[in-house]
Amino acid sequence: MDGYVRPIAQTDPARPDGAQVLAGGWCWFDRVELLHRGEPPSVLAASELPSDILDRLSRPRMPLLGLDWTRPAIMGVLNATPDSFSDGGLYAAQADAIARAREISDEGANILDIGGESTRPGADTVPPEDEAARVVPVISAVAAFGPPVSIDTRKSAVAEAAVAAGAALINDVSGARYDPAILDVAARHDAPVCLMHSPDDPKTMQQDPRYDDVLLDVYDHLADRIRLAEATGVARHRILVDPGIGFGKTLAHNLALLRRLTLFHALGCPLLVGLSRKSFIGTLSGVRRAVDRVPGSLAAALAAVASGAQVLRVHDVAATRQAVSVMVPLMKTGGDLG
Ligand code: HH2
């Protein structure tokens, strides 16, 4: 089929006969938006889609990390860095990082994302030995008591050390462009990988980012990265995708991606989004300090849930857990959600 197919996600209890469940989750759709570069979008009945496309949109995603994707999962952020944009320096000491990991686990995170290098705009690259030294002891400690650990890194050497210490997921904000050998690490250890869109190095990514069509460019980019990962030996059902909100994107770019987020379900992989405390929330709400952006972060997180996003990467786990636990029963359609 020509063009890009975006399911129009719904959560209303009045679900028409023949409606499809979106990715085996909590949304349904009976219409899709057809998108073509340089042309106005059109709307089509889902029943008119070829069966392979319909199957890719509706098929339940394979369970990973003990998660079956029938409700939104929360990935709690733990930055063992001196300079992250919203919590830099708070958990740079090992004991503080481990205590924070315990706190996030108790608050109900389904995954703990541990990073040792800030990727905020303008950040400098950290040598792999230093990055590994920041995260490995924390991962070893957390793997013993916490939920599955994700290593937030762009470097194959750090991913290798993190997996050896017990990390179960590799989260690469460069989508394996910075160090493609990271895919060999994932393939060799059979570790699932999250491929995020980022156009350039963090150092320069916010300097006048441009796209022909941000939504379709990011989609094509992720489709390419999935092909490379598969060619390296990472099975498609072990890949998560992420449009990379705030990475090389203006406010207009971020909004275009979030308003049509459901397009990314057409890649056939669980969808992860990182919105928490990001600068677009500050711009929209006029809130300058990242730590004060929790209400805006929750609004954005719930909008992503209504688009069927399977994983929310957040700093404020307890608040997000509470918001999601109210949202899920409100979206429940006909007893098919746990
Ligand atoms: N955002 C950040 C870092 N890692 N990973 C994924 N998959 N998606 C994201 O949106 C994402 C990410 C940036 O946030 P944070 O870790 O809090 O800050 P910093 O990069 O400054 O450490």
C-alpha cells in the first residue's frame, strides 16, 4: 500500500463491530489516516486495509522484560550523572543512586533506566570507562532487588559491561548510529533494545533542526534503524521504538510527533516515549525549572497513553503511577483490560 498508515486511536466504550484492538493494548481503531509526503491526509476505513498492514497494527506485541503490554509500563529514570538536565548531580554518588533506585522501585517502576552520560542539548561525551564506572556498580546492586534494568547508553563497551552486571534492556538514544557495534552486543546477549530517533550529536542537535516532514522523516529513520538491527541479529519483537522527543526538535516538531504518535505503531514494535520534565513542557506552560514540570509531564504522559504508547520514561514515578492507575480503568473497553 502506498503511503503511511496511521491508526486513529480511540478509547470510547462504544466500540463498533469490526473495530480492531491497537497492538493488543487498550485502544481500538476502525479508521486510519493515510499520509503522503506533500499531500493533504485522508481518512480510510480500517476494513479497507491489506491484511498484512492491519495485522501489524493490531497484533499484540510479544512480551518483554516480564511485561505483556496490556497496560502502560513505567520506566523510571535514574541518572547517575553530575549534569543531567533535571536531576544532574543528585544521584552521582553510588550510595545515593542505589537509594534512589530503591525508591523508584518501591514507587512502582516496571523498568529502571540507568544512565551515566547526560544527553541534554550541548552535553559533552563521557569516555566509556568513566561512563561504565558510574553505572556498573549501581546496576549490580539494583539487579539484585529491583525491576528489570535498562542501560541508557550509546556505547557498545558500556552496554556490554552493563549487561554483564545484570541490565536486561539496552536503551540507545542514538538508535545505534553513534556506535553500531551496540547492536552486536544486543544480538549476542539476546538483549532487547530501544532505538530512539536523534538527528545528531547532543552537542549540536538543537542548533536549527530541520526536517522535510518531521513525522514521516522520524518514521522512516526508525524503520531504517529497525532494518539494521534485524540484519545484525536482533529480532524485531525484541526492539522498542522511540521518536526522541526533544532530541533535535523544535516545539513544533515535538507537537507534530505527539499529535500523530499512533503512526509509530505501524512499525510493529512497542512504543516508548520520554516526555518527562522536557523543555517543550516548560515552553508550553511557562514553567522554567524542570523539577516544577510534573503536572505538565503527567498531561503529556496521559496523552501518550491515549495514543497507545506502551512505555512512559519518567522521572516522577509515583505521580505517573497514580495518573496511569486512574486513566486505565477510564479507558477500559468491555472488560478486555486487566
Ligand atoms: N530522554 C533522555 C535520555 N534518554 N531515552 C529514551 N529512550 N527516550 C528519551 O526520550 C530519553 C532517553 C533525556 O532525559 P534525561 O535522562 O532525564 O536527561 P539527560 O540526558 O540530561 O541525562
